Amino acid sequence: MPQFLLSRKRHGLTLVELLVVIAIIALLIALILPAVQYAREAARRASCLNNLKQLGLALHNFHDSHGTFPPGAVGPIGGVPPGLKDHSLGSYLLPFVEQDALLRNYDWDVSWYDPRNQPVVKAQLRIWQCPSAPQPNRLHDGSMITDTPPKVDYFLGAAACGDYAGMHRIDVELMKTGLVDPVSNNFGIFEVNRSTRLAEVLDGTSQTIMLAECAGRPQLWQGQRQVPSRWLSGGPWASRNLLFGRGANSEGTAYYGPCAINCTNDRELYGFHPGGASVVLADGSVHFLKAGISIRVFAGLVTRAGGEVVSAGDF
């Protein structure tokens, strides 16, 4: 019988061959997936830095127009002065981030959380939000009881949160621990009821933080963990959104420790990028600060006229 009559054609793959193919595909996915995730995070981090770059440009345009930066916030501190309406950095910047329509509808005669300002403060502004931060629940519910400090007036309604905040100060309690140098002026660029001029940034514009990430609000994050049912004030871009510079322990559960970045988002620097968080300096340049930065160096970057010596290689 001819040989070709005895041969059989094989169709498809055997089970063993199929399993080998599946194993190869799984291995390729395992090798490629981290690279894809890394590339996506790199893109998100670049977008986050660009947001800060644009906000820094808006602040400088405000300074060019008014001869000073906007105040970090206006409003009563401890009830003084009474009757002063609450407004914030984010509202002052509206015309400089192409939000003229929101500005026209913002009522300066009442506080930012007044019902009359609800249509404005509920607006989600992409320029204030880092794409690396968790996106659900970006509205702060005014009925939530927030952690303190600070104590703020409750409001009925909602307000859209942002992931960046103005640098307010280094807390004097942190100085008492000896972790940072004591200085005569512990304030950063943004104070309450006061505006700062570039000429007052005596430590150098390339060594002073204007805005920094404080992402993930209104939920409280400590370390890399979200704390259930704990809510923070200061999250809305229209609120008194300032960073306190208290330092924390590595778990983010106690203040006045050596950790400056990514330990808690309760009024401290916090980003969802691996290894650090983003800032914009007073000269308009953007930087990614490593999570392991010395709290002493960080303090030198916060104060505008503290007299600390910080070199570019320190951060």
C-alpha cells in the first residue's frame, strides 16, 4: 500500500502544545504588564506635574496683575475678625485658569460654602486634580464631620475636591522636637488674610514651595492605607486649602515626626506616585520630591524667609 495512504493529516494543537502556548502567553503578559503600568503612571505623573506648572503660571500671572500673590485664604481665624467672608486661593485663580464663567457666577459677598456658590464650587476642575489619585468620591459632602484641626463651618451641599494645596507654614511644634531648625519666620508663601510679594521670598524663589500635592481627599489616607469613614477638611479647591507642615511618623498616625511626604494627606504632602510627590516652586519650576527627603530640608523649602540653606542637590 502506498505510503501516502497510510499517513494522516493532523489538525489543531495537542493539549500539551496548547498548555505550552498558554504558559508562554501568561509569561509574556507577566513581563509586559509592569512595563505598561509603569508607562501609564509615568504619563499620569507628567500630567500631574503639568497641572502644577499651569497653576504656578496662573499664580505668576496673578502677581503680574496685582503686584502680589493671592492670599492663601481670607476669613475669620478663631472667629476674628467677625463677619469676614471665607474665600480661598482657588477662587482667586479662576480667571487665570480659564474659568471666567465660574468667576462670573461666584458671589464674593458670601462665603465659598454658601448655597449661592454651590454651582461654582461643585465644578470639577481638571487642573486641580492629579490623575494618579483615586477618582471616585471627588465631592466633599458638607454634612460630613471632618477630622480636626482645623475646625471649619459645616455647609449644606457639596464641593469638588482638588489634589493640590498652598504651602502655609512649618509648625512651631515640629521645631520644638529639634527635627527642624528654629526660625523667626516659619510661614510659607500663603497665609490667611495676607498676601505675599515675590520680593518677600527671601530664601530664593528656586528654593521655596508654592503649591504641593495633597491628594486623595476628602478621604483620610495614612501611609498607603485609606482610613474608613474618616473625612478631611480642606479638600475642595474652593476651601481654605493650605498645608501645615507638621511632619508625621511613617504610618501617618501621629504628627511632629520625621516623615515629610506620603505619610498622611491630612494637610501634609501626599501623592499616589511611587516614591514621592510633586511640587511647584516660587520660580515656577516643578519638581518631584522623593518620599525620603529630610524633614529639615523640607522645612527649608517651605519657609519663605527662614534663612535656611538648601542646595539643589538636597532635593
